Amino acid sequence: MECALDWVSKGNIGDYMSRHRYDDNISELKTYFNSVVNWVSGVFIDVESEMRGLEWGRLYEQYHKQAYDPAKISAQVHKLYSDPYVKNRKGIFEYILGSLVDTKLLEVRVFDDATKKSVYATQTSTAKAKGESNCPLCALGHDANKGKIWNFEEMYVDHVAAWSKGGVTSVSNCQMLCKTHNRAKGNR
Ligand SMILES: [Zn+2]
């Protein structure tokens, strides 16, 4: 029971308890907890320490009607656990349940300042030599910004291939873009 409470956890318990405070037995509560625990252990073969204290009650309500392949889920868990760019491992489970869409849950690591400055320097000196803008997308355009050299502070870092599509957070996948083009590209 203690374990079930921990698994269902956060907020849901209070709600549930107040809705059922006049029940004369706890069998319904037990059944509910068992459903949650059974669902979680059915979907996730692996038991990771980060699974403790997640809002399993909410996740159960939100996702238990979807079908998941536990073997496939397990492979996804392992892949994300071994990805050094995933900062928030607690977010892995909801990310997977939501069909790998909400990358914000993972708090993917961003490029550090040293990387940004080094990429900026290389991009800028190459651009100057060619007489083009140091924003590679401005350089492709046909307006006044075609030859514009942006300051470091005016540029934003970008994953050339978005992390969510397999792009890594390394120098080879880093480029600096002007504000407008960084916004236009969107998907980080
Ligand atoms: Zn640009």
C-alpha cells in the first residue's frame, strides 16, 4: 500500500481521498492502486529509480487506454537512458507514453558558451572571406541582410539537425543563426 501510494503520488492521492472519504472500506482504493501499478509494470519492463514519485495516477488516467509494446518501450527507455544529452531522466517515461513528441520533458542539454563562440568565430571568418552574411540562411537570401555580419549577441544557437530527429549536441551539429532565422526554424 505504501508503495502504491508512492507510485500514484502527488496531488492525485489528496483528490482521491477527499472524493472517497466516506467510503466504508478501502477496497475500491486498493483496486484503483492495483490497476495503476499493474498498468505501469505492464508497460515498463524495466524498473528504474527515477520512476519513484512520478505522477503515475495522472499518467494512468491520460495514457492507459493506449496500446504499448513493452519490448519497444524498453528499447526506448534504454536508448534515452544512454543518451548523454537527456538531462531530466524523470521525464523519459512521460515522453515515451506521449509517443516521443514533447522533448521539453527531457530538458535536452544545450550548447555551452565556448562551443557557441568557437562556432561563431569560424562561421564569421568564413563568411567575411566570401563576402556573405555570417547567418547561413541570410546568406542564401536576396535582401539587404545577404551580406550582413551579425554580432555574437545578435545570434542564436541552433541544432543543424534537430535533437528530436537524431541530431546531437556537438560542434558538428551546431550553427549560429540570426534571430529571425532561428525563430523561423522552430523545432529544436
Ligand atoms: Zn539570418
